[in-house]
Amino acid sequence: MACLSELVSASIIEKDTNNDILWAWSYPSISSESKTLIVNKCGLKNGLGLSHGHHLVSFCYCHHHRSWFYLHLTDVFELPNLPRVKQFVLVLQTQDFNPEKYENLSQILSKTYSKTGNPADMLRLYLSVLVKGVCSTEDNGTFSVKQFDRVPLYSCVAAKDVVKTFGLETILIYTALLLKKRIVVYHHRLDTLLWFVRVLPAFMWHRQDWNVVYPYMQLTNLEISELLSLPTYIAGFRDAAVEGRTELYDLFVNLPAIEITIAPHSKDIFAMTKTHKEIAVFMTRQAENSDLSDKSFIKEISNKTNELLKSLKTLTVQNEFAQDVIKLQVLKENKFAPALENFLWNLAIAENCSEV
């Protein structure tokens, strides 16, 4: 029978009454590199997602080498079947980005493990999802892959709040996304960080690419090396020191300070034109429209982006392979203002239709 799920593995990490951390169980297996990554992020030493003061996050997710990892923390209070366990983290490794889906599944699996203390009971549910796309329990509800269509979930994000937060300066974020540049976002609170970076790809609805998101990164050699190998991404950090690592970004978003900084090496890329200003005003006006839902707002932004891409296509010529491309020399012949010419060329590169 064909697999109906994009699950890759499931694991349990436990913190016992002596505060020792143990990777207790995995199915089918998980790499040692991924284990190191997850142990660093699961935060069992100080509470998962410890953000500020006593603020805790019980569910978070991260992205590493084309795999998504979803972490769900459970506090154990003298459960008879887990007598020596204080906390455990359920880790789901998957091929797809869908936080709502895997938070729901994580809750069901975690409650089952809490009740029985037996990984085999959890494994039966996991295999049912893997093979049938559904699992059912008497006490903890039913899970079905079909309930979590990713496209509606992607469009139901608070995109208007991003524009309300940064106003006209949102055009810098929009431009970085449009031109496939590297964005680093900082916030000390994990829940706020996850919310913000998750929204941003919706501004580029024509791509619907959430694999550019690396929502929870740390300044480890492993993760920095991964980012440096990528041409474009949206990376979230909780360590304010990342601002000094200008080699990691073209645009830096300091979320708590509501500040956006352009890296010195990327100043030319963000030179504003009349087109930028028009889009900036359009976005802010749409965000202020209380009658417009976030889904409709995303559609309006998408329509505006598509208008821009249609204008770009009018500048294409056919190359020797009968492909429509933007040639730099032909672009220069239009004698656009330098900032506009630079923007259109970078947009052609981002849309894979450029040819020197």
C-alpha cells in the first residue's frame, strides 16, 4: 500500500528525575547530526522554547537539510507508567511544512505515550497515519491527513499585521522576498518569531514556497554552515548577536525594536524606485482596510505582484533556444533610471528569466 503521509520518523527524548537527558526511542531511525540539532533546540535543560521570564512554548518546529522537525513538550506529573520521567519531547521528522497538522498529531501521540508509557502504543498510531493517513484513539481524538490541506492554511496567516507593524518600510521585506534575498529575523520570544517568519512567504503567493523558511536557527557551526550554503532563505534567530553576522543576511529584521536594517553589501539592491513607493502605499492602504480579511489581503498583494511580473515579461526577447528571456543589453537599451534597471535585472534573475 502506498504511503499517504510525509512522515519520516518519530522519536522521544526524556528528561528524568535526575535531570539527565536521554534519547529514549526512535522509529525507524534518525541521524546523529539531526539528534544533535534537536537536543540543542528541545530545551529540556531549561524548558522548551524558554523565551522570556516564565514564558514557555510547548510546540515549535525547525528546518534542516530539507527535513522539518516538529517538537512537542509534555510535562509529566507523577504518571504511574512514567515514574522516573519529568518531561519528554516528541519529535516528528517530516518532508512537509504544516505546523497545524503536526501539532495535532503530536498532541495525540504525546497523550498516548503519557497514558501508557509504552512507545509501541504510540508506534501503532504513527504507522496507521503513515499507511492509511488516519489514526483514531478512544480518549485523545482522531487525526486525518485530509483535514490539513496546506494551501488554505498557508493563506490564513496574519499578513496584515506585518504591514501594520512596519508600515511603509514593509516594502523592504517585500523587495527582499521578491528578489529572493536572504532575510534574518530576530526576536527573543520563540512564539512571536515562529509567527512572523511563517507569514512572510505568503507575500510571494505566486511561488507558494515555504521551504525557504528556517524558522528557528541557532548560531552553531552546523546551522551557520547550512545557511551559508543557501542562496535565499528567511531565517529566525532568538540570539541578538546574529545582527553582527552580516555575512548571513541581506536584510535584518529586529522584530522587538521594529527596525529593518540593510546589510552594507546589499545597499544597491534595495534602492527605491517609483514602483517600490507605489507598492508600499498600496500595501499599507490595504492593511488598514478593516473589511479585508488576511486571505483577501494576500490575494490583493499577489495581484499586484503579478502585474509587476507581467510588466517584466514585456521586456523579454527570444534567445537562440526560442526561450523568452530578459537580456541585460536589451534592458539597458530601454534607458531606465539606474535604480529601476537594477531592480528589473535582479527581478529577472529571481524569476529565472535572465540572460547576460
